[in-house]
Amino acid sequence: MNPEIGHYALVLALAVAILQTVIPIWGARVGDAALMRVGPALAVAFFGFVSLAFAVLTVAYVQSDFSVLNVVENSHSLKPMLFKITGVWGNHEGSMLLWVLVLALFGAMVALFGSNLPATLKANVLGVQGSVGVAFLLFILLTSNPFIRVMPAPAEGQDLNPVLQDIGLAIHPPLLYLGYVGFSITFAFAVAALIDGRIDAAWARWVRPWALAAWAFLTVGIAMGSYWAYYELGWGGWWFWDPVENASLMPWFAGTALIHSAVVMEKRDALKVWTLLLAILAFSLSLLGTFLVRSGVLTSVHAFATDPTRGVFILGILVFFIGGSLALYALRAPMLRQGGIFAPISREGALVLNNLLLTAAAAAVLIGTLYPLALESWNGAKITVGPPYFNLTVGALMLPVLFAMPFGPLLAWKRGDLAGAAQRLMSALAVGILIALAAAYMQGGGPLLAPLGMGLAAFIVIGAVVDIAERGGIGRVPAATAFARLRGLPRASYGAALAHAGVGVCLFGIIAETSWNAERITGLKIGESFEVGGYELTLARVEPRNGPNYRDLAGVFTIRRGGTEIGTIESSKRLFTARNMPTTEAGIRTFGFSQLYVSLGDELPGGGIGVRAYWKPFVTLIWLGAVIMALGGALSLSDRRLRIGAPKPAKTKPIKDKPASKPDAAPAPAE
Amino acid sequence: MHRALLLALLALGLLAGPLHAVQPDEMLPDAAQEARARQLSKELRCMVCQNQSIDDSDAPLAKDLRLLVRERIKAGDSDGQVMDFLVSRYGEFVLLRPTLHGANIVLWLAPFLVLVVGGAGLWLAYRRRGSRPAPTAPLSNEEEEKLRRVLSENSGDVTKL
């Protein structure tokens, strides 16, 4: 296809987006139903044109059309097909196009599935969504056009950055963008509510699924990025507090707070103004993340765009949307009525505490990321804010969240009984202490932080189980009754418990990996062995290989445990010929939840080859935990209440069982 | 034969390129000193890299710094002295953990300030809201009378109220 078609489609998309911004909001303002009805059609057309542009660019990549500058700079005819396709968003221009594509997709989904939304709310939401589209399409067309031609066309492209030639590029950015941009919908709902000057529990019921979906995508997106960095960068680390990682973590914290406060708003009609602010903050932080990554203002491991004009443009977008929405918030929020009173010790109170601490954590990441910039522009001093700062501050803020997490769901709405919740958590606490003692025994001295952390992780996981068991009334009512109750529990309850358990699983992996990992750095000749984490590795052979667009030098190690051979592990250094850039392909073998990680170094002066090997106990739980969290989100999302917007009609009367003694124990069927 | 192969590949340029992070030949023979060096390396920034400690970095400068740290440790410097030496040479930019002086105090306290201010704001809002629903005024005599009448009419059948 002709690249100009893509370019033209983008211009048309811009025109449509402008109409989408103006007409529905105008219609809502003057109360013209016909004008408001134009919104959905425009949103779908917007999605259609952006899809067309994206398809044209993809075709240019697939066909290696080197008359397009973007393809020349980021592709190569010998590149495997998968990476030709993923290469579309493995660069600045293409990734911005993907950003807008996701934005348009979500807008179209609101247009198509939002038939039960109040007309003015829907019109305003689509209008706000359109305005974000206008800003980013202008950005693409004016500063980052992927369809620019080059004359004369070179015979061969410059290939994609080798680090990006990985399956990770196919998974990580799309998921991350689904998360980032997903918050644009909650943002649009928040701004629409402010424009309308009206907000109610039905609003929260609409916003919550979007927030949940965006949050679940962002969670998996971040986890996949972390795993990708882990195996591709070859340092064995999985989180670097890199500004780009921080950029995705900030909206994650805000989004986590949002999905919790939206529950309070939906169920209790409280915390409205705060929920609105969080919805604005989550997307603002996504925009800020986009700015940090795309402008190259903080050069970091991932930054592949360094052009100040782009930075200034995105900064403008940032100021307009964040400033505008916050100004609107300041103007309109005081007019919104608050509802639902609650005592400090209550489910609401616990969720407020969660919100407060998560927001402070987001602030810590934000401050740590931007402080060096601010300081340098203030007095020219150059300092570094590195991992120790983030570990300390975020860690200190997360500790109370983690500890309070099992208590929250066991507290009743309005007024809870902390002592009662603690009593019901005794079994979880006992398991936690047991695990901590076992860990301390296995560790045999050393810092106490590791056993305590593992105990806390176990407490969280068992606490989630206790939450469900309590809702079923297990141990207090006959088994059949408890089973019936468990069956009747809304999926959102299971989702929440699953997500909480996922946090515990993730925490366990983090603690185990950081405190118990073993590392060996050594020089090895063929036939020589070394030991790491109880495994004996022998360098069996070193062999060269050829890939489609790289040359590989692979070291093959045999693994022995207790003298018996249990397999081999392969680690290689890869040289991508087009860019003459080497990458490490770490050799990873998974045993249970733990991994053996081998990374190949250089030829040593005295003969042999440098090898860096790690034993990483329970490391996979870090990502598995994140996936469990996201699954919890998905399970909650599949709840009928969220899909249909109505609770399941009770087929039979709720079973009566000492309702007075535990008013909070079986809220499920009645909800 | 394998050695020849390695050398051939080296000649091909396959193994050239950036050095690998900590190399075996850099390491100190004394395990305790080496452990200290590793610990310090994790707190020091490779200044030419993008957000990497000298322990993780492949850059030649990081290697130089790693060797420098080990040299100072071998010379008998304490951890603090090693860090001070590097800061005097390269400035605070080299420290991954910002110091607690001057403007940096703001950096360290800011997250907790957010927490305290947010908590105080919430508490105030709670206090204000808590007092908002004004205590219900006691029923007037006529109202009491009316209530009694209604109650007696229905003779305790609450559902009809």
C-alpha cells in the first residue's frame, strides 16, 4: 500500500477527532440529542482511520519498503517476520501511532458498548477522548510522522535495535499501552462528570470496569517488561528503578488506588471527589510517563527518542490536559455532593488508608524521578537518585499497606471491628509466623528482614483465603450452607481475594530472590566446572552459530546436582551484523519456581571465558504474582454486576444464619 | 581446538564489544574485601551510563571505578573513606543514594510529607463531616403526641407504618 494513504488517513483521523471533540460536547451543552448522537459514529470513524494508518505502516514494514524513512531506520530485509511486525512500534513514531490506536480503540468501545450510558455523559466522555486524540495526532503529524519518504530509497535498512528484537517487544508495549491509555477512559469519565457537574454511584459502576481493565493490563505489562529486562539485559536484575520503569509504576500506584476507591464510591456513595481526582491523576501520570519516555528528557536504558522539539510539544499536551483537568476539578469539585458517612475503622477507612499510602508511594516515585532534573535546573548541581532511595521510601510506604491488606476486606462497611478482624486472621498470622520461623531456620542467621518478609507474604496469601472462607462462613455454618454461600459470592469478591493473594506471592518472590540469591563470577575453560546454589555447572563446549541477521557464540553447560546430570543450559553472546551490536542471551533453566541464570562474558587474558551465574530462588513468583493480580482483576471484571450493570437476581432467599452476629460476614448475596 | 575456535571468533570480532560487568580477574582474593567492594559498587553510579551501577555496567569507566574501589579497599580505606574519595573526585553525581544534606532533605522527606499532609487533610475532612449531620432536635410535644397516636392506631403492627 502507498504510505501516503497512511499519512492521509492520519490527517482524516485528526479532522474526525476535532469534530469528535467539538460536536458532542456542544450538543450536551445545548441539550441537542442529534448533535450528541454524532459522537459514537465519529469515535468509530476515528478508530477506522487510525487503524488504516497503522495497517499501512505495518505493510510497509512487512514488505521492507525502504522508501519510508521509519522503515529504513528500524528494519532490515533479513529480520524475521515477527520482528518486522513488532518493529512497527519498536521506535518513537510507530509507538506513538500504537498509543493513538489504543486510544481510538477504547473510544470506539465506549461508543459501541456504552448504550446504557446517560446521553450527556456519553457525549462528554467521547468529546474528552477526542480531544486527547487531537493532541496526540497533532504531535504525530507535526513532529513524529512515521510516513516520511526518503529519496533515493536505500537498498537495505539499518535494522532494529538488537535488544528489541525479542518476543518481549511483541507483548510488553501493547500491554503497557492498553494500561496507560486505558486510564484515558477513566480520565474522560472524570472530566465529563466535572463538565456535567453531576456524579453518582452509577458513574462509579461505569468507571470501575475501565479502571480495572486498564489496571490489569498495566500490571501484566509492567511484569512482562520486568521479565524481558531480566533475561535480555543479562545482569540478572528484574527491577532497576529506571525512569522508564518509574513512569509505568506511577500510574500503576494511582490506578491501584483508583480501583479501590471506586469500590467505595460504587457501594457506599462516598469518596466521590477523591475518586474523581484519582481518575485524573492516573491518566496524568500516564501522560507524564509518555512525556518522560518520549521526550528523552531523562536519558535512560530504554530511551530511543532524543529530540527537544518533541519534548516541548508533549510538555504542552501535558500542561494542557493535567492543568486543564485539575483547574476544572478545583472549580467544580466543591459543588459535588458528598455522601456516605463512615467511621475511621471500617472497610471505607481501610480503603482510604490504602489510597493515602499508594498515593504517597506514587509521589515518592515521582519526586525521586524528577528531583535530579529540578535540582539541576535550580542550582546546576548534578546528583543521582538511584535504587537505594526508591527501595527505602517506597518500601517504607508499602510495608503498612501490605500489613493492613488482609484486614481491609474483613472489616464491615461503615463501622468495622478491628479486634474481630484480627481474631479471624489468627490462622493467617499463625501460618505467617510459622513460615517466618522456617525461613529463619533455613537461613541460619543473617538479616531478619528476609524471614519477616516471607512471613508477611504468607500472611497476605492466607489472609486472602481467610477472607473468602469468612464470607462463606466456613466453620460457623453447615458445610452445605457454606458451599452455597461460596457459590453465591460475586466474582468481584473472588477477584479481590485472588489479586491480594497475588500481591503476597509477588512479595514472597521479591524477598526470596533479593535475600537468598547466590552469585558466582568466574573464568572457565572447556571442561571446567563451578558450583552455584547447589548445582554444578560444567562448560561442555563453545560453539558458533548463525542466525538470520546475527551471529551467535553459544556456551553450553551441563548441569549436575548431587553428581547426576540433570540437563544443559545454553547462554550466548549475539552479534547483530547490521548494527554491529552485541547482546547477551542469558541461559535460564527453571527448577520449580526457582531459576538458574547463566550469562556469558568475555574471553579472559589467561585463557577461558568469563561466566556470571546466579541461583535465583523463587524468582518466578515475582512475575507469577503479578499475573495472579491481573487475573484477579480479570475475574472481577467478569462479574455480572460490572458487565450488565446489575447484580444477579436472587433465585432463592438468602440463607438466614445468625445474621446479627456477623453482619459483614455474608454481604455477598445481598449486594 | 576449542581454544583456536575461541581465538578465531575473537578475531572475527564476535567477542569484542563491551566488557562484561564484574570480571573474574578484577576480583580481590580476600573474600571479605571483595564482598565490601561489591556492596560499594552497587551504591556507585557509572557516570557515562544510563542508570546503571558500576557493578552492573559494561562500560570501561565502570571497570576503572571498580578497580579504583578495590584499590582503596586494599589500601585499607573504610567504606566511608572510599565513598568520600569518589565523591571528592566525581561529585555527588556518583552516589546512587542521595546524601541527607541541604536540599536533599526535601527529597527524602517529601514522600512522608505527602503522607502526613494527606493524613491530616483526611482527618480534618473526617472531623468536619462527622459534625455535619447536626444532632436531631428532640421531638416537640405535638410530635410526641402525634407519634403516640399513630403507634396506638396501628397497635404495634410496625409494617403498616
